[in-house]
Amino acid sequence: MITPRTLKGFRDLLPAQALARERVLGIARDVYRSYGFAPIDTPALEYLEILTGKGSEETDKQLYRFTDHGGREVGMRFDLTVPFARFAAQHIASLGTPFKRYHLATVWRGENTQRGRYREFMQCDFDTIGTTSPVADLETVLVVHDLLVAIGLERFTIRVNDRRILAGLLETLGLTDQTTVVLRCLDKLGKQTPEAVGRELASHGVAAAAADQLLSLSQLGGTSAEILAGMEPLVAASETGRAGVAAVSALLAGLDAAGVADGRVTLDPAIARGLDYYTGIVLESFLDDLPGLGSICSGGRYDNLAGLYTKQSLPGVGASLGIDRLLAGLDELGRLETAETPAEVFLAQFDAAHLGDYLRIAAALRAAGLAVDFYPEPKKLGQQLKWAGKKGFRLAVVIGSDEFAAGTAQLKQLATQQATTIDWGGDPERLAAAVRAAVAT
RNA sequence: GUGGUUGUAGCUCAGUCGGUUAGAGCGUCGGUUUGUGGUACCGAAGGUCGCGGGUUCGAAUCCCGUCAGCCACCCCA
């Protein structure tokens, strides 16, 4: 006998979990579409050379890779952005720019697992390429905001920053070639003390005076206006830095103009992002109640990514919802729905002699747009109802020989056990209309 | 990948200094006069004690390995 089991970091989803995931996927799809993003798909496997060296050394290590039966070096995608860059470079001639796409798909990373951190998980990406317009940056943040609101989150914060601000300071300090290292160090400020980060910077050869300036930039606090004011003198000597500050300032103003509530999006100079390819604005999103979970939706502007595959300039900006991490967080917060059925209506099989009537009724209900589960056995009604209640149906339709004779039906709200009797006179369409009204309440 | 920690019925756990057929609650299934569920009563099923070795007369209990979960590092969704 072979032990049934799954690989480390790979999971089965039971109906309740799969329903929750599909629900959020549907929301993401709807929000992305509402901004005009179009769906695409790409293969799970790519030539290894497409995937390596694009994210960072770390992602190269985490890449699932193998040699296929034809001797090709193959990798499994570890995110959706790098495959998209390849996709864009390959198809841009027929796509035209600007091009907006979304992509909901599974990715794989061979790293160590933890809560909300798996080796196989889904991402919900959306990106706009072919434009450097600040409007695209603004729209990216708006989409993330709308998405988190549509999911039903109330307590979340989107933190934004612009990499050019730090890049400007690094330029001023003559540390441009150490950008990646410095970014990684500063990214830890949420978890480590400034002193510890300062020591780590020093260990990488950053002079104390320079480290002080970097830390003071990253630790700027207060209102967005105060943070912006604090940034200006630090980057005044750098055109790049000034551009970054201006971009963030314009972004915040745009969000305000778009009606985004105060506090939903905050300027956080410490947000830097580990991936090498970001060049402009960066954003991360956190559940206020679970800061330790990490970012559930992150992104930014990357103006050089597609340059690895084409000479054509393809700037891009976008973000990605980590749906499995989000669901792990919602589960921990007790915010996941427990229904194990996608159907709202339970049709009891009361009297086997009326099987044909039940089938006609079920068909009429389905034709009316309702999802209906008809119980397959004429079991004791109590048992059928108990089963229906556990599965999470909203409404039970109970029609026995008495009801058939009288042309009535009992509609029972399973959550409250409240039952009402309606007349349908043997007309399945009338019954369907009544059931639809009952489900809607 | 490195370090730490945990692993007993579907779930949450108990198992005393290693000692005979491993327990509880919840859940599940059946029943409590053949038309109505979440409360009550009765009964039942369900465990290779993660897996594999070792020590021992004897191991769920000790040792080693391995797999998996969690935590930190790392990195990120």
C-alpha cells in the first residue's frame, strides 16, 4: 500500500478552501477587468535561461529545474512577471502598447515553508506595459485598493514608496553600485532595530555617515507631507531622487483625488522590495491584524525588465495578489466562509414516488439561475436536513405528498430553521420564482 | 538551504518512573413509534501512537534517521 501524502509545501484544497479561493479569484478577475485588463496565459514551464537571473540570486536558488526528455534545460515559473516579460517581448508587435493584462496562475518556489508560504501557490498579477505614465502608476495602486476592498477587507494598509528616492540618495553618496545590498538591508527595518541594520550596512563597507543618512531616510515618519518634506533635503543633489519624490507626491495627490480614503495608502520610506527589477514606485499591502504574515499584494514599476529579451523599450508597472497567503490570513482571522457546497438550494427527496416531479422542479430552479442539489436517496427527512445544514446550503425546498396534493411547498432557511409555505400550484416556474426570492433574502 | 520546535482516532488533546486488549470531549454513523436537522438519551464504528531503524524481557514513552507542520534566519505572495 502506498501512503497517500503530498509533498512539502504542496497542498490539497478541500471544498471549503477551494470555494474560498475561487471566490477571491473571481473578485480579482472582476476588478482587473473593470479597469480593462485582459486575461492571458503562459506555460508553467519555460526554458531555464528565460527564468534565471531575473529576480535575484535567491529566486535562482528556489527555481524548480530539470532536464526534459529532449535534453532541454527547463524551469518552472516562480512568478508571473518574468514570464510576462518574455511574453511581451515575443508578442508586442501584435499587442500594441500600452498593453494591460491580468494573469491568475500557479507558481512554484522551492523554498522552506511556513504559514502562508508554500512551494506551490497562486498569484493574481496585473500589469500595464508600454507606458511610463504616472497615471499607470496611480491606476496600479487604485486597482490594488479596489481589489482589497472588494474582497471585503476592512483593516489593511497599502504602503507605497519610490525606489528612485533611495537611488537618488545612493547616487549622492556614491553607493550606486551597492544598491541591491543596501536595499536588502533597509528592507529589514520592520523586523530589526536601526542599530542592527546600521551594523549590517557597515559590514558591507558602507561608511557610517552614509549609513546614517540612509537610515534617517528610511525612518522618516509622520504624515505623508512630513515624510515628503524630510525626503527632499536628503535627495536634493540628485535628479533621480527629486524625480522619485515628485512621483510619490503626485501619486498620493492622485489617490486623494480619486477618492481613496485617508490611511488606506501610506507613504513608507522603508518599503524597498527585494526583487532587483523594480525601478520606480513600489508597493506592499498588509493586513493590519496580521502584520507578521507579510505582504499579501505587492508590486511596482519596472522599466527595464523586458529589456532582457528585446531591444524595444518596454516599461511596465503592476502588482500581484498572493491569494494563498491572503487566504491563510483570512483563515487565521476566522474570516473564511465555511460552506462546503457551491449550491444555495437543497431539494429534499421526500417521496420517491414523485421522483419525476423533483427532477422537473430541479430543472426549473436551475433554469432560473439557481444552483440546486437534489438529494439522491429518499432518506429520512431529518437526516437530509441535517446533511444540508452541515454543507452550508442557504435554503431547503421540502415538498412531500401532502404538498404535492395541495400545490404548496415548504421553503426552509437552513441557518435559522425558519420555514414558510408558498403556493405554486404545480407550476415549476412559479416555484422557481418564489425560491429565488427566498434565496435573495 | 541553516537552526529550533512539534507530530497519539476526522478535530482538540490526555497518556504518571518505558510494563499486559492506548483513553476523553467534539465530530461521524445507527437508534429513541415509517413527514423535518443544530438541544436530550442509548448504541456503534474509527488509531500501523507520522514513517523506518535501534536500545530493551518489554517503547506511544529512550536513541538515530527520515517525512511533514510551525517558528527564526533568509527571502518573499
